[in-house]
Amino acid sequence: MNSAVRVLGIAITAAALLLLVSPAHAQYLWLDTNGDGVNTVADFLLTDGTPTAVDAWINTSHNKNGSTATCTSGEPDILLQTWNSFAIHLNVMNGTATFAGYVNHIPSFGIACAAAGAGFLTNGSTEMSVCQASGTPMGNGGVNQKMFTVTVTVTSGTPSLEFVPANSLDMNPTSFGSACSGMDFDNTIKLGS
């Protein structure tokens, strides 16, 4: 019984370490590790070298609390239900991990844009970048969208994953392409702006 308590304590500690950051003004971006499509304390990275499948989700037209997101440029909010790309940067905090097995779950986003011909990049221990796009904007119905899955294996420490606006792997900001003009009037809704 005492060893079961220790294992449970490690699982609870690891769950608290999976850090998620949502965009500042609108839209909800999250990670899920147990396959239920939501982020809860049950989502954590396994720290014993066992690979963890991590799903990245977005809702382009709703905030975390379910309220309707606003198009900050003053255009109709319904424009947030149309998108044509996503670019995501994850950094490992408090340790190191490998990223492998990237799977794009938006099949119509067939243009790899993290680098020439690559939709997925990693520095092998602390940074990951993905970018997928489509030549044609598409409606997403304003519902939760699973963007991709990546397998994360902890190699040292007790790391957490954090969405960051950018990292050293490519020039794209963490964002999604939208019919909404956005803060910079470039049809890109960026993390933190």
C-alpha cells in the first residue's frame, strides 16, 4: 500500500507539471495526454522514459470558459470559424525530452511550413515546432479541432511543456491563419497578441 501511494504521488506531481498557456485575447489552445480531448489534472508526461502521446487542440472561436472569442480587428466574430493554417511552438521546461511520431490531424492542411518541405522540427531536447497550411481557407464550425499528435519521451528532469510565441526552430509565430484580420492585419491570430 505504501508503494501505491508513492506512485500516485508521482502521477499527481507530474500532472501539475504539464503547463498550458492560452492566448491572451481569445481562442483556446491546449494539450491532452489521456485521449479525452480536454485538459485536466489527468494529463501529464510520463517521467520514467515511457513515451507519452500528446494531442494539441484548438478552438479558434471560443475562449477557455466557452464564451465567444472576438475578432480584435472589429470584424464579425464568425470570421474566427474559418482558418487555413496552424503554427505551434512547444518548449520543454525543467528538463529535456525528445519529440517523435508527428501526425497532422487536419488532412486538408497538407502544406508543410515549419521549414522547406517540413511540417515538424525539433532540436532534440527542448524545442518543437510544427506548421501546416492549406491554400484554401476552410470552415471549422467553431468547434474543438485536434491539430496534431506528437510522442514525447522525457529524458531528464521533471519537464513540462509550454506553448511559447516562438522559438529558435523557425520564423513562424505560434498562431493560426484566419479570415479575421487580427491585431497586425495579416490574417494571423498570434499567441499573446
